[in-house]
Amino acid sequence: MYWPPRSLPRRLPALLLCITLPWLSTSLYASDDNALRQALASARAGDWQAINHGAIAGHPLEGYVEYHLLKRQLPNVSANEVNSFTSRYSDSPLAGWMRGEAISSYGDARRYDDVLAVADGEPKGTEQRCHYFTALLRSSPEAAAMGGRELWHAGQSQPPACDTLFSTLQSRGAIGPNENWERLTLAWRDGNSDLMDYLSRQTTSAWSSGLTALRDAASSPHLPARLPDCVGPNCSGNGALYTAIMHKATRANVSAALAAWQRWSPSAIIADERKHAIEHDLAYYILARDIESQYAWVDSVLPALNSETLLELRIRRALRERDWSGVLTWTNLLPADAAENARWQYWKGRALEQLGNSSEAQQAYANAAQQREFFAFAAADRLGQPYALNLSNTTVSENLRRQVAALPPVIRAEALLRINEPGLANSEWYGAAAQLDPELAQGLADYAQQRGWPARLVQTTIAAKQWDALPWRFPEAYRDDFLSWGRSTGVDPYLLMAIARRESAYNPEALSPAGARGLMQLMPGTATQLSRQMGIADPGPYGILDPALNIRFGSTYVDDMLNRYQGNRLAATASYNAGPGRVDRWLANSNGEFDLFVESIPFRETRNYVQAVLAYRVIFESLANNASTQGVSLLTPAERQADYGPSLMRR
């Protein structure tokens, strides 16, 4: 959709007539911004008397002050006032935030007509959903019952906002003995004894055999020889009982759980859907824990389960065993949409090639090579053909640039950056990227590129799903630093770019939950160790955020990993993600070609990381080569021909 400028800030129209760059001079708004900054601080603090409304009238961020004023008055403002605000700021995250605050506040005050008046469909969040469905009890009882039962179906206590909804549905019979039993088994599964005790007091004797079975299963280290034949009226509680007990047993001891299931399942009176879910769970843990003695059972149920997740695990096991017939069997069972993925087409081609069917192998490789990812590039190498970049045109007209510069979300994002509110600016920006029509979203990405915002540019392409806009997804940010430190350390600069792109999406201030920092996500302890190695001062946890310094340290660490693995970028990349100790162990228990080693990596994160980084490296080098893959290789000849085993580790 196109958002025409609703309330342009003062001076903007004249500005747009006389400038060619799509952003505003900082000095133009200096006095207005200072007033707005002060007003926003006062509004957040609740100091209403300190706000000079005249000084901020017409400022693009006036709505942020109004938001706090309106929020503080809830629920003592009308739904009309809330809707007026959300309508005026429908193109801003302010609208969603205000709507959420109003639903919670009106709901707590039991003003359910106002909840419905301000809601824009079913809200997110448990508390707000409970208020919303409570509000529907009178006008849409069936919708309220459906939503209420979904909220009831939880093994943990729900917030007090749900109490009226639940009690009303219980009195109406919409939540009855079956729903009560279902939730009781979930509480048992999740170890919530208080909720289980509360729900058990509401059960009748029809459910007593099931309660006894749950208590016995919790107190005994062994699964019972059998479960009750019938729990609840018409055995309606059997499914929940079997599901809960098998859920816990499978995670505790999958072999014992399978043995119990094989005893119970022939006579179990439960729906096929429940049986399939239990067997999917069993198969997953057998495959994930690689319990070889149970593979025959897994193979017998896999076709009926039709699960890409399970088939992926089974294919990877077949690859470890070099069971090419098995690889072909299991890839042929993949769901149709998954089967077309380059990864599975590649492995289908490898299996066919190993089994002597070269013509069909070539077709499978050709199918894979049409795509843009690690295994697609590997397939193209096997065919001896160029890589398919499949990139889209990122040219933007000056007219579109002027349109984008005048969009209210862009104007607000610029203003928020001027008053040092980058988090709010990002909320405005990414909200716009997700909602704008494709042409304007393209202009938004171009705007970020023109402004020199690589991190915001990358995130714009993600929010707008611009997957083929490669120059924007893989910008030339910090190029000089990557080239300089790549030359200095002897590390492939495109590998460094690819690692930074995967690690931080080019956000120089990125901070992971584990504490990794900056473009290349270095841990402070690693930086300290590297600083001693390089003979320079430790930059500390904040100094390492400097992009140039972060790239210098990151390139040094990559060089160390390359030296450890005889210059092999695949092994070094795996080590950058998982640590050299783990990679050493994987190599010690491996042997074979590069593709088999990648699939043998036990951590999904590291498997995906290695594939992404090496594919990104191809893209970065190709873009630097005028978007041509001529002369660009996924791997060097040595990397393709290496034996990925103990011999790869430098002694």
C-alpha cells in the first residue's frame, strides 16, 4: 500500500523542491528536536506540566508524546479517542502499541464493549487474547468458546485475565470434563503439580483410573506393563493419557518408551492422529540420539509419518553409512515441496551417481544448480557450469526516491535517529518495510543504502522479503577494512565479509545473548587473548565494537583457524561457529568428502552456518566481479579433494 504524507513537518515541502538527497539536514530541525526530546522525556516520566505543546506542534514525532499522554489516561478515555489515535498513526508501530495497551486496560476494567471497539481482530499475547475472547462471550459465543478452549489447553497457569472467560465457558459446558482432563495431563507432563491437584479435584470417578496411572508413572522408574483400557466416558481420555506418558518417557529413555509403546499400541483405543504424533516423537528421538538397534522400527513407520524433519535425520544417517540406496529411498519419500530443495536434489544426484545412473544424476544436479545456496553451487561444480545468482534489479528512479523520502515512517525514523532513539527508529523502519507495497519497499531499501545504513539495509530486505536483491542483502559495507585486514593476515576478504554478514547482519553494535560483540561477534575473552597475541592493548568490551578493530581481531582469529586446518576454509568456518575443540572431535571421527563432512556436523546451527557462510562468500565475490560468477569457486581444488578426517588437523 502507499502511505501519502499525512502530516508533513514544517519546512519539508520547500525542502523537497530544492534537494536531491533523500534525507534531511540535521541543523534544520535542531530547535524543534530539542523541544521534542525534552517533551518525550517529560511524557515518559509523567511530568505533564513540563511539556510545551506549542513547541512540538507539527513535529513528526508529536505522536510519541501523545502516545504517553493517552496511555497514562487509560482506561479513563473513550474507545473513540483511542481509535482516533490509531487511525492517525496507522502507518506507525504506535498504533499497535496503543491498541495493545487499550485492550489490556479496558479488559482489566471489564469494559468489554470498548475492548471490541479498539481491537483489530484477535490480538497477540495471552492476556490480551483472554480479554478479547471474554469480550466476545455475549456477541459471538462460538468464537469465544473456540478461542477460550485454545487458551485453556496449557500445562501452566494462565493469567488472571483468563479467569472470567474460563469460568463462563465452564458454566456453559464449553469447557467440560474432557477439556479438564486434557489440561490435567498437560500439567502432569509439564511438572505443574499445583495445577494438576486443582484440576484433579474437579474430576469424577470416570477419570480415576487415569489419575492413578499418571501418579504411578510419576513415582515409578519403570513404565507399567499396561495402561487403563478406558479412561473417561467412551474412553475419551485415553488419547491425552497416552500422549502425556509417552511424551515424558520418550525424553527420559526412548528405548524403554518404544518397548512400552509396542506393548500398548495394539490395544490402545486412541485416535490415529494421536498415534502418529506419539510415533513421530519416538522416531525423532531414536534418530537424534542415533539408537541403531531401533532403526528397523523407525524405517517401518517413516513412510506413513511423511515428515521432512524425520526424513532429513534418516538421510543424514544413510550418508554417514554411505548407504546410497537408502539415500535414494528416503529422498524419494520427501514431501513434494521439500524434495525440490537444492540440498535434496544434490543428494539425490550423488546417490544416483554412486549407483551408476549418471543420466538421472545429471538431471538432479541440474535441478539443484538452478538455485542459490551451498548445495546448488556444489551441484553446479559437478556439472562444470556457472553458479545461478538469480539476482533482481535494484535500480531505483529519482521519482521513487522522492516518494520514499516523503513517507511518514521515513520522516519519523530520521527524526528518531536525530534524537538518539535508534530502537524506535528501527521499529518505524522495519514496520514500514513489512507493510509497504513491493515498489515502495524497494525504494526503502535504496534509501537505507544511500544513507549508508548497512545493518538497516540488510534488515529491510528481510522484512520486505527481498530475497533476490543481492546488492542490498550483501552490501559493500566496511569493504576497505575487510580488504586491508584480509591482505594483512592473508585471509580471503570475501570469507571475512561472509562471516560478518552471517554473524551480525552487518550490525556493528550487535550483542549476542552469550556476550559476543560487533560485526564478527567476538567474545571479550577471545579479544583479550588475541590482543596479547598481536601485542596490542586489550580493547575491552566496548572498544571491540569499533568496526575496524573488530574486523582486525576477527580476521586474526580466522587466520588462526585456517592455520589449524591447513588453510581449509570449510573447517575454519565450522570452527569459528562451534569452536576448534568440537571441530577437532568431528574430524577425528570422520573421513570422506567435503559434502559428507558438512552433513555429518551434529549441530544444526553449525551445519547451516557453514553452508551459509560459504554461499555468502560466493555472492560477495561475484558482486565484486560485476555480478558475474566467472572465476568464482565455492571451494578451492584442495578443499574439494581433501579428506575431511584427522589428517586435516595440523599437528
